[in-house]
Amino acid sequence: SLGDGEQQSEDRQIISFPNGAYGELGYKTREYRTELIWKYMLNDSNQLLLGTFYEEVTFYDMLLKADFHPHYLYRMDSYTDFSDSFDWLTKKNRNIYGAFFQDEWSSSDNYYLVLGGRYDEYSDFGSTFNPRAGLIWNLSDKTHIKMMYGTAFKAPTFSQLYTNENPLVAGNPDLDPEKLKSYDVKISHIFDEKCHTS
């Protein structure tokens, strides 16, 4: 690896790797999560669930080793530790706190209804609320309807955002979270023991 005060010669050539090249990238992840959940039976057919949580995620101890130079791609004399020479993924921290609820109704064997939602507050991406709903309706012993709706939110990982000085992968700090909205309707009918359709 290059030490302080050393400079890379501009006329050094990139050579081929007939036997392949070897390298490893790594990091450690530390996660803390605490969660509180309350369940209430409002009546025989209605159950309410409430919860709150806090989560902390930290990436640290970045590792970069290879038998080639990560920038100039020439072969090194030995398998070299570049962890302190290149800032390929700096230490990052993310805090998330939020709350959720789920309300369930059921009426004997006729229907089952669920309504819920989750609120998340990210230290690096702000807040998001995602509702969900589901209904299972048994029209008869042989005919059933299932309907579901929900949204979801997924924040980019630290490696997707901040990986740099890596010859194989480049992070993008401008990535936005993934957002999903889904609908699902299913109707099923049992004709007999050997014939089902949906």
C-alpha cells in the first residue's frame, strides 16, 4: 500500500492477471433493537395490537485486502491490506424509531379483517407511514375471497449509498428509498376433493 509522502508513478503499466485476482471487502455491523408490544382483547371478536420500537445500526471496522492495487489495478508483490489506505466505506450510523398497530376482527367462520399501519422515523431519510389491510371472506364452505392492500418502504443500505474507491462496486449517495404499493385479490372455489380453482 502507499505510505504517507509516497506517490504513484504515472508510467507504471497495468498488467494482465492470467491466474485471476484475489481480494476481499468486509465490514462489521452492530445492531441494537428494542420493542414494546401491547395486546388488548376489546371483545371476543376484536383484538388490538400496539407497539413501539427503536433501532440503531452501525457499520464499522472496514476491511479491504487484495493482491492488486485497488486504484491502478497492477499486481502487488503480496496480498496487501489496504484498509487504512482507502476510504472505501466510512463508518456510518442510522437510528430508526417508530410505532405500529394492528386491529383484527373475526366473525365465527365468515370473515377475518385486519387493519394496520406502521410509522418509521429514519435519521437519514425522514419519516414514512405504511398502511395495510386484509380481508378473508368465506362466502360459503367452498367459496372464499381474499383481498389485501399495503405499502412498504425500504431504505438503501450503507454499502449501496457510500461504497467508493472500489474497482468493482460504486455507491450512490443520492439513492432514494424504495417504495412499494401492492394490491391482491384472490377468489377460490372448491368443486370437490380433486378439483380446486382460484
